[in-house]
Amino acid sequence: MSFNNLDTLYRQVIMDHYKNPRNKGILDNGNLTVDMNNPTCGDRIRLTMNVDGGVVKDAKFEGEGCSISMSSASMMTQAVKGKDIDTALKLSSIFSEMMQGNEYDEDIDLGDIEALQGVSKFPARIKCATLAWKAMEKGLKETK
């Protein structure tokens, strides 16, 4: 697949998550809530998770922001559901490396998240993409 086709596909995946967000809303049975914002551009997120027995049983988000921040939140909630805390934090670390344009463990299937790797070329947008991930990290590190 050529770079242009791949770029187009990634754009479509990002826009699909933005227009049809997965896990949007607030968990009624959530036992962890994290609010974060990006004052630079006004993105804000409220992440609620149900963490039980060291596993992220469920995760939802609400917020406002650009297509990158909201689609990243959608992808992140999909990625961490059903994962234990250490795996969720490892995914966050891999995502952070990807956003910085660094090498990362490509043996781990990131699914739709890979669509965000082009963001690393736009430093001003990295905070948009990482907002939900930072919220998830903050919440899970407080439970450990």
C-alpha cells in the first residue's frame, strides 16, 4: 500500500472514531474518575473507569475537543477494556513512544491506534492525542 493510501486510510479511521466514538458517556458503576484538559487548545476529557481485581472492566469518556483528542479517547477506551493495569500502562507507554516518533514494540497489535502515528509529525497536536492516555495513566497509577 502506498503512503498516500495509508495516510487516507488512517485519516478515515480517525474520523470514524471522531464521528462514531466508542465508549462515549459516563460509567454509572465507575470507581475511578479523572478529569484532564489541555489548556493550549481547550481539549478536555472526563474519563470514568471500573477497575476491579487489577483489571479495567470498563472505560468511558466524555469531553470536548478536536478530532484527534476525541478519536484517541475512543481508541484508548477500546484498547484498555479487559486489560490488567500493567498491560494498560504498557500500552500507554508504547503510545507515548509512538507519539514521540520513537521505536516501539511493534509485536503488540495496536489496532486502530496505529492510525494516530502520523500525529508525531505535528508537535502541537501530540498533546491532543495523548490527553486521554495521560488521564488513564493518572487514574490507574493512583489505584496501584
